[in-house]
Amino acid sequence: MQENNTEHGNTEHFIARAAEFFDQLVPVATDDELFAAGYLRGHVDLAVGTLQLNEQPFSVATLLQQVNNSLQQAIAQGELNATDELLVQDIWQRLQQAARVKAA
């Protein structure tokens, strides 16, 4: 049970750090970066909400996989042009690095 509580705490920390990451981009990002960050934040929020509907604790790895799946599906459906896709992927990688560093 302790492991689940620790894992849940790590997940909550990751979610909070992700929100902080997005908020910190607002005053410094370009218009294109703001678009990509907002788009990505929507996918992160959707993944969190979907996982929370299960009313079971979930891991950071599960959250990351859910966001990756959502992004891949959106890209496959042509939601982004090639430039925006690269920007979203770049910000997604930066978010994962920033949130993991703070969580460690």
C-alpha cells in the first residue's frame, strides 16, 4: 500500500510540475510555442481527466503513455502540420524532462 501512495504522490507531483511548466512558458514563449504548449496542455489535461475517471491511482508512466497515445492519434488524424508537430513534440520532451528533474 505504501508503494501505491508513493507512486500516487509522484504522479500528483508530476501533474503539478507540468502545470507549473506550462504557466512558466506564458511570459517567455513565442506565439508558436504558446500554441503548441496550449495544444499539448489540452492532451495532458484530457489524459489526467480520463485516468481520474477510473477512480484508481495511476502512475506517471501510465499518464505519459496516455498522452503519447493521444498525441499519436491526433497527429495520425492530421490535426497538426509538420512544423507544429515538431514544436509540440519538442515541448512534450522538455515538459517530461522538467517534471522528472523536479520530481527526483
